[in-house]
Amino acid sequence: MNVTSTVIGYPYIGSKREWKRKLESFWKKELTEKEFEAALKQLRIDRLKHQQNLGLEYITVGDFTKYDRMLDLAVMFNLIPKRYDVLKNPTINELYYAMARGAKEVVACEMTKWFNTNYHYIVPEYEGQKLTIQGNHILDQFLEARDEVGINAKPTIIGPYTFIDLAKGYDEKEKALFIIQLLPLYVQVFNELTEAGAEWIQIEEPSFTKNLPLEEIQLIEEMYKQLHEQAPHAKLLVQTYFESLHAYERLIQLPVDGFGLDFVHGGKQNIKSIQEFGFPKDKTLSIGVINGRDIWSVNLAEAVSIISTVKQLTNLENYWVSSSCSLQHIPVSKIFEENLPKELYDHLAFADEKIREIAHITYFIQKGSWLKEKLVANSMKVIEALTTHPIRKNERVKKALDTLVPNDFKRFVPFKERQQIQKESLKLPDFPTTTIGSFPQSVEVKKTRSAWRKGEIADAQYAHFVKEESARWVQIQEEIGLDVLVHGEFERTDMVEYFGEHLKGFAFTNYAWVVSYGSRCVKPPIIYGDVEWTHAMTVKEVVEAQELTDKYVKGMLTGPITILNWSFVRNDIPREAVALQIGYALRQEVAALEEAGIKIIQVDEPALREGLPLRKENWEYYLQWSVDAFKLATSDVATDTQIHTHMCYCEFNDFIDPIRALDADVISLETSRSHGELIHSLKENPYELGIGLGVYDIHSPRVPSVEEMSAILHESLAVIPKEQFWVNPDCGLKTRQETETVAALKNMVIAAKELRKQVITI
Ligand code: GLN
Ligand code: ZN
């Protein structure tokens, strides 16, 4: 028997976000290209050694990136869209970061969510380019690990099926050509790695966990047959995660040497499949038993018992004990968290602690005894201590939720009537302009907040600063000519953290960062107790802004599902129960805003869609409880109070019904990176409620021209009736600079005003 400990991937940001700092310094030209490369090399080496010190036996390379691993592959395969030709003799880094972030002359590539996570990858664009290998960075990382750290690492690469599945720009006919071009490149990478001495190659194929139609299954079989024929010496392990392997009985027979399965998400189904169809004797199985998506320590006995079950079913000889997915979705180490309640701290396990769990379990299996006495008992004790903590037994919350009735989940008057009533009471112009909520968080805003957090400036002084900044932006918005204003969210570092800090049941960490996209990191709060509203959280700032203007200022809240999906959530009760608790808490905040005279209230749900289960058969249940939580938060308002919501990275096509079910008076959507598709789907599926399509991409510093935005508005007018039409950027502006924000919004308002004139004269 041969048992090895491994992980699918390890975070690359560094325990103190060192990686992010290096990238951003390089973008600001504070580092030369040489210094930058040297710094990244050091980070890579350090993290390999670190994993080794944690006791991990089989360490992965190729899980490190300069921005995004899909982009790494796109550039490696020379999948460069034509529009980047405008860059004159760019260095490889200039080209790479232009694709990632856009440049003065050219827009960035589209970015979208990685399966059901809050990580965003860059979408590769196939335009019929001639594909070749431009530098095998996975081989480089493999050799670096061998030469600098002395290890034979396990290279990982996103697999060809998933890569093609997530890329865009091809139709069925072009797809064949794309595949024909791509497969030899994968073969080349595999052969180069094998020749360099890689024992195994981990091929990540998370798309194997989606609902796969028969022709896709056949395609996968054909692709892997060719890979096997052309790289016969490469030892390939197909790694799936986030759900059970679909079409198990066929895909498990692919001509590869191993399979990695997720025994946490979709674990029951994977076990059922093994029971029913067995597991091929000649293959190695990687058992993903440690949850890579949560931050809770495992009950070691339970983890071992899952492995035993799998072992009994399979009679396995060779297997790996692994994480359920890459650990990049969780923070690096809990040891820096000094301010957490003891019961919470003890039950936490971030990436490093999870690696230790994997090492412990592997040790137990290899040796038949635990490395330390009491390991198992302790793993149970810490879970028990938090489960029985009073913060998880809030009687007030329980009582309030127990007494809810169906009418608490719906608005009193249907949309069509509300629309008329709101039109008369709000008196907004046609094509009203607005923004999504946040304005640039300047260096000064961030500095002041951090000084306040450190206690260097007093509460009153900080509140005064926030108020002044908001007042300044109210004036800027008036000058720009926007119709519905916002206060700018200067008091918030993050749209979830802010609410968590005010609600009961949450805890906050100091360094528990995870990457959201590129170098942008988020620090998800931890929901570890019952969630309860105890005081108004947003009223003061919104009302202060409202007092400065005759225009409406929108109240701005983060919705229950976004708070849920962007937090680390307790695992002792179902997620849906936590969602309802948050929905109920927000309902009280909405009431407080309304009572303070706020007439338009936006409840953002950018994360609603990403929480969709990967398998369609599980959608209905998720949507039912998540829509319920949103409606619980937003239904208890007067008919003339206008409820807005906002979503980004939302594929409208398959999501229009849930969006409609939210019954929000207005939704603003991110679209500018994939505008055409949205227009198309609106044509197919007319939408009846208020809607604002993002008319420009806020993820890039580029200022779009009036003409560009006008063109988008005109296109949209073909599918959205005037009465429903709103004009807005595609997301919050907090990551942008002030000058570019003002310039872009001015152009946007001009475009909207021109449209008003044109439509009136038509
Ligand atoms: N209101 C938030 C903001 O403007 C929404 C952000 C988001 O959708 N991610 O920042
Ligand atoms: Zn957004």
C-alpha cells in the first residue's frame, strides 16, 4: 500500500499578501521587471519550503500565477486576441497585464467567476489564432522546485476540456479546430514535464462535475484517448472538484493513471458511484477529504472513516489523501489571528492547518496510530465547544424566525402598480442615471480608516472625515448631473465586512485574505453565531448625504445571499437557515432607512448567482431559499419605496427567472465585458421590471467615450422599453481613481441626456 499526503493547490498570496504587493508595485513601476521576477521567484520558493515544513509529502507546482491561471495558459498557448496588436512590441508582462487589466489603448479580457466560487478567472478568447507554446511556465516552476528546493513536485495544469469549456469565441465548427490545435500543445507540455522527471501530472478538470451531455462525454473520451496516445509516458491524474464526477461510469475509465475526487462537495454521490461502478484497479485515487472551501477544522475520526469507506469499496492499493479543491479559496494560516474568541479560534483551520490535518490523517493511515495522543479527541472537543457556545443559541432570533408567515416574503402591491405609483412619487427623468454605490477609496480614505482602526484618531474625527468625503462626492455627483445619488460607501472597506461588523454572530480576522480577482483580495468575515440586528448600520451616512441634496440618495445594503456567500459560514446548521437570519436582520435595516425618509433602497446581490449549485438538479432548492431570504429583507416597505438590486458577472440567459422572482423594482447589471450576449438574451426573454445595463467596465482605468456608451444605450433600447431603462456603470467604483471616475460618469450622463433628446424627437 502506498499512501501520500498532498493538496490540489496552495494559496499564492502569502500570509501577509506579499504577492499582491509585488504585483501592484510592479504595475506602479516601483519594481523593474527583473526585480519583480526575482521577488516572485522568492515567493514561490518560500511557499514550497513552507508546505514541506508543514509535513506535506507531495507538493504541487503550477498553482502559482502572476494574475490568473487561465490567463497563464491563454498566454502560454498564444491565445492572444487580435486587439492586443495595438500594443507596440510589448514585453510578455506588458501583454499579459494588458489582457488582465486593460491598457490605455485596449480593453481587458472578460473576467468571470470560477465555478461556484468568488474567484474570477480571465476568459480565454479563441479567434482562430495559430496556437503554439510560448514558454512552458509549468515546466519552469517544476525545474525551479527541483533545483532550488530539491523536490520532485507534482505539476498541475488546468485540463484541456475545462480550458475549452471556459473559453469563448468559437462555434461548434471552430471548436473542433480549436481542440485539434490545442491538444498537441498539452501533449508537448506533458512530454516536457515527463522528460524533466515529473512523476505525476495533475490535470484539473472541474468541468467534469457539470451536467455533461452525451456528446461532451464522447468528446472528452476522444480528447483523452489522443492525449494518452501522444503522451504515453506521462502519468496523468485527472483532478475534479467542487462536485461529484459526472457520468462517473464512463469518465472514470479514461485512459489516465489516476483520478482525484471531491469527497466533501458531492462526496455522497462520489461514494455512491464507486459503490455502483467500482474504481479501476490500475488507477491511483486522490481522496479529497479535507474541505478546501471552509475554514473549519475537521473531525479527524470522521475524515478517517470516509477514507475507510472508500478503501473498503475500492480495495485500493495506491491513494493520496488530499484537499477537496485547491486551498487558494481559503486564507493561509490562522496563527496571526490573535483577537478571536477562544472557542472560535480553536475550531479554525486555514490552509496551513488543513495541510497539517492531511498530514496527520496520512500518518495515521501509514502507521496505524496517531502522531500525537489526543489528536482525535481534541478535534472533537473543539467542535463541541463552539457548537454549545451561547452565540449559537440566540432565543430572540429563533423566536422571530419561527413566527414569520408567507406574507412577510412578498410585497403588498404587484410590480406594474408599484411602477406607476413610484413614477408619480419619485418623478425621475427617463433613462435615469445612477451609480452602483461606492466611489473611489482614495489613499486618504484608506489611510484615515486604518489610522482610526489603530486608534490613532478618534471615532468622531473619523466620522467627520467620512461625512466630509461623502459631502464632497454629493457635490461632484450633482455637478456631473446624475439623477439618483449615493453617499459613496466611504465608511466601508468591504461590502460584506461592514455589515458583519455591525451584526451579531460575526467574527473578523486580521489576515484571512483570499483572492477575488487579480491582485484584489477580500477578507471574508466568519459567521459563527446566530445573526442578529441590534442597531441601524447605514442610516446615519445615507441621511447625512440626503440632507445635502434635493436629489434622491439611495440607501445601500448588501443582500443576505451575498453576505452569506462571501463569508465563511458555520457548518452546524444549514446555509439556508443562516440566510434567513441575515434576511431578517436586513429587513430591520431596510425599515430603519425607510423610517428615516429614504425612498430608494438598493440591496446588492452580486453573489446570488455564484452560489448556484454546479448541478442543475440542485438549482431549484437553492433559488427558492435564496430568493426567500432576499424578499424577507426587502418586502416590508411602502409601495412608493423603490427597491433596487445589483448583480455583477451574471449570465442573464439562464438566470432571468430568479432575477424576476426577486421582484426588485430596479436591477443594475454588469454587462460591459459581455454586452452583446446580454442584449441577445433580453431579446429572447423580455424582462418586465426596471433594469440598468452597465454601460461601461469599471474594472479598467480606461475612460470610455460618449460615443461608445451611446452605442451601447442604443443597442439596449432595442430590447428594454424606455419605462424600464436605467443608465449606470457596471459595478461600484471604489477601486478606480477619482479623475477617471468623474470623466467616465460625465460621459455617461451626456450619453443619457442625448438619448433623452433623441427618443423624445423620434
Ligand atoms: N454597492 C457596492 C459598490 O458599489 C456593490 C459592489 C459589487 O457589486 N460588488 O461597491
Ligand atoms: Zn457589482
